[in-house]
Amino acid sequence: MSVWAEVIGQQPVVELLQSAALAARGDGRGMSHAWLLSGPPGSGRSTAARAFAAALECQDPQPGCGLCQTCRTVLAGSHADVSMLRTEASVITVAEVRALVALAQRRPSIGRWRVIIVEDADRLNDSSGNALLKALEEPTARTVWLLCAPSAQDVLITIRSRSRQLSLRTPAPDDVARLLVQRDGVDPTMASFAARAAQSHVGMARRLATDEQARIRRRTVVQMPGAMRSVGEAVLQAAQLLTVATEEAEAASAERDERERAQLLRALGADATSRTQPPHVRSQLAELDKNHKRRAKRLVVDMLDRSLVDLLSVYRDVLVWHVDPGAELINAETRADVQRLAATLSPEQALQRMQVVRDTRARLGTNAAPLLALEAMALALRADC
């Protein structure tokens, strides 16, 4: 299977990257040293970056075969010449970027190129962006930077002006459903529901299709608009939304945290069963715990943001129903609830509520207190407002 198999609905981008991988053979002339892949959440920008990295390193005459050892190693994240920076924090730090810049100075050890992938390049601030800028202005031979971001405008202008930009689009729900069936063995009916409910976000569609708790969480969120008729109900719904997001974040990170702790103890040669650890081990564990708490906080915000996207889909369906009551809805399984809500909200009121949700997403992105932001939103969304 080709490395491009999971880059769905992006044929123009795939063709361009395939051509670039072919051009990169030999002396590398015509190969851009920095790429900026942008696209909405779920469009597969990180997947496309990994596929491109595999194609650059591939040993097959047709780059990106997906079958050779090199392709499999890159996609598994264990190739010596392909590095990826992903962060759970709100910003990418200067220290993280400087480590990558130092790595970029080295020639590839076993492959044709040294490839460095930076997920969420929009989280580069002025300091870390300036640290990266030098590497982009004076590129090292045989090094390629692949930057990913939701939008090119979210990236520092000094960075994006020195990168070749590619825009990915949201794939069609049918394409996402087909991928779930072929790759994950999901039932076609469930796959169609998940693709539609996730609004073509590939990762979220897979989660909805395979995790019943995720489906329960989403059902709770889309039922919120009809359950907020009084101030008390609105406050309770806001608290429940935060509780659900926190519980899901903890469930998603608990296993990974434990695994990382065990790996650290093993790397330090420490006894995991010992109640007391040497000072140097305790300091490392304390730093790891600090990182886990920082990641957990970010994960809660991410879960809340996803819930707010689901909430937006309800008011979007209300607008669609006003225009064409027979049109397909994102929340087709709760069509009756959408109809009842549309009977109480005019199109203008639905638009106002959509703006309230968007404003709340923006506040959560600026480290506002989650519960206060959600309570203010819930009060503004009450059916009697």
C-alpha cells in the first residue's frame, strides 16, 4: 500500500508532493528546503507530511511505495533521519527549536535527506520563530523542513515567506468513511455516521467509530441547546461539559503517562518497584510529572474545543433546516431535536449563538478559566434569551 493511501481527498497536493519526491532524487536540485502544509483540523496535514518524508527516503524507483523497510520505518516514527516535533503546550519553546536547528546541521546518516517535521507550527512565538528563521534563511544541504499549521496566516510571516506553501482541504465524508472501513475494519453504517458527525475530521471520526464513550460524550454535547432553559440549567450544563472533557482527557492520557514513566525508569536503570528513588531519579520524575500536568491541561482545552465544534454543528443544522427542511444534517440522528430548536430560534438567533460559541473557543485558546468561559457561554445560549 502506498504511503499516500491515508492522505485522502487531497489529490492535487499528493501529485505535487510525488513530483517533488521524484525531483529530489539525485543531486536534489529543484527541491524546496522548507514546506508549509496548512489545512483545517482533520484534513491530514501531519499525515501528508509523514507520507512525504517517507517518499523522500524511499528506496523504491517510485517514491513512496509503502512496502520497503524505509517507508515502514518512517511511517512508524523510527527512522534515524526523520524527526518530528509535537508539543502539548500552548507554545513551542526556543530550547525545542534550537535542538532541531542543531540536528538540521548534520548530514543524513542512512537516508537521502534529513527531514524535520514540526506539527502545529502556529505555536511558534517570536522567540522560537526567530530561532528557526536562521535555519530557513541559510538551509543546510540535504535537510528538509516540513511545517504544519491550520492556516498559513497563523504562522509567523517571516517563516511562511521562506517556505513553499501547500493548502489541504477538508475531505468528503464518503472518503473518510471509506478509509475507516478499509483501514480499521469499521462497519460501513458506523463509518458513515462517524465521518458525518466528525465533519470529516479523520482522527475524530476514527475515535467516534471505535470508542463508545466518545459517542456518548458527543451525544451529551449536541443535546445541550435544548436542555438550557433556565439559569440553573445553563450553569449545570457548563459544569457537565467541563467534567466530561476532563474525564476524557484523563482517560486518554493515563496510559501514556504510565508508559512514559516506566520508560524513564528503565532508561535510568531504576527499580520501578522501589518506594524510594535516588535524587537524580527523583528530579527526572519530578520534571516528567510537570510535563504531564502541562500536557493534561492542554488536553482538557483541546477536548473542550472539540465539544464546542460539535455544539456549533447543532446551530449550523438549525440554519440548514430553515433554508431546506429536507437537507442532510450533520446531526441527522437528532433531527427531531434540531426541528424543535429551529422552531424557537430564528436564523438570526442561530447565527448569534454560533458567534457566542466561536468567541468561547477563542477565549479558551487564550488560557481563560474554562468553567467561567463555559458558564458565560451557556447563559448566552439559553433558549429563552
